[in-house]
Amino acid sequence: MNDAIRFEALGKRYGDFAALDGVSAGVPQGQVVGLLGHNGAGKSTLIKLILGLIRPSSGQLRVLGHAPWGAPALRARIGYLPENATFYANLSGRELLHYFARLKRADPRQVDALLERVGLAHAAERRVGTWSKGMRQRLGLAQALLGAPELVLLDEPTTGLDPQATRELYRIVGELRAGGHTVLICSHLLAELEPHIDGALILRQGRLLAAGSLAELDALAALPARVLLKPRDEAGALIARLGLRGLAATPRPDGRLAVEVARAEKLDALRELLADPAVADLDVRAPTLAQLYDHLGNRAPAVEEPA
């Protein structure tokens, strides 16, 4: 699979400060990928580099096969929703999208369809200054989709959105993926993000700690499997028997017991638990994206050996 974005040993320095330091990874074409990291991890710097707003201090970057700086034609193939989108308050939603369409040299006839797509057709003639934050965020999404860009960058896209609007946004993200578009989403809301991405890049202090599909990140973290057990009768006897097997059980408010099982012992442990008459039911939970992020985000960055 080709990469829509590819960076090799990418670095960006401001004096002695390394905002990005030797980052190498790719964002596969046609996938939705999360860009994760604490504040100051280098996410905004990476987005600015992808957009061609700044140049790297070292390394290589290709966006849709091209270096992004000094390539105005490339910008028409990229859509971008910044974290804090600001607009001319005295213009209507329709006027603003027509304005952005002219800037991007996109077909203005798509404006009304985009307003409908993001749920703003009813307010198209109202001045944007009278809109709520969530409505302005949806307008920002509409402008990012002008021209049907091949690559869409979304920075904290659900800021100010209510649950229904958030579901609609991720529905559109799914449509983009189905249409072969690539989406890079920067978000701190990992539980909300997890069902909608194919993989993730995890940054910390300018270094890339992990990158890959969710399955690859799961294998890399090798966290214990979490098993939820429903006791058939009184839980105390089951807790004692689990202890004899070296398994610590934590009671939950719903009456189930939480047990962590090492990856290497998972299959054998599950067979024993399924055969235990004191176990009425069990449920195996894979690590969440938040758990993978917490674990992988605390790893020491890999240091390449000199050639």
C-alpha cells in the first residue's frame, strides 16, 4: 500500500530546541490515522510541515508524492480543519464557503451540497457571527472538504460538537475512507477516536514512540488480556481458587471479577476458566487505545545505531 504521507528522519529545530527529532513513519493511502501525543509532543509542528507552512531542518517529507513546500498545486489536494477555526463574522455561511472555494479554486457549485452534508443548510444565510461554536466547527469541516481533497487533516475536529454532531462528523470520516481519501486526525479524546481509525502515530517530546495499525500497536505493547468473569454463585470461593492459580481477581460494582492474564498464558488460562463450573460467563477485553497510548507513550524512544 502506498503512503499518502511519508517522512524519513524528519526533524525541525528552533535554535537548540528540537520540535521534531528524527521522525520516520508513513500514513497509508486510504486510511484514517490518529496523531496522538501530549501538548508539546510535536503534533502541530508535523501538521505545519505537511501543509508546507514551514520547512524541515533535516530529513525528508513527501505528501501525495511531493515535497509540500513551494508546491501550490498540492494545496488544492489537501483539506485542513485547524483546532480553532476563525471566520469573518459578518459573512453568511454560504458567502464564506464561496470565498474559500475561490481561494482554493474549487467548484463553487458544491457549496450548497457541503452545507447540507455538515448539517448547516438551514443556517446558510445567517451571519456566522450569530452561530454557535459547534456550528462554526462544522463550517470548518465543510471548508476542509472543498474540492474533494485526497488528504484531509483534522485537528481536534470534535471541539464544541454535541454527541449527534460528533457522530455525523465520524460518519463523514468513514465516507472519506470508503472513497479512498486519507484522513489524519489529531485528538485527545481517545475513546471517541478509537472506533474510527485504522492506526496511529504516537509522539512524545518530538520523538516518534510508536506507529502502525491498531493490531500492530497492540502486539507491540503486549499488555495483559483483561478477562471479566461472572461468578455462578458466591464470588469469594472463585477469588480464592483464582489466587491458587496465581491470578488476582478484582471485584467490580457490577458483580463481575476482573482478572489480568499474561499474553503468553492467555489461551491456557481461558481454557481453565471456561471449564471452571464456578464461572457462569466470561468476557475478554482487548486493551483500549487509551491504554495502548499510556503504555507506549511511556516507552523510551528508539535510538538508531550509527551506520
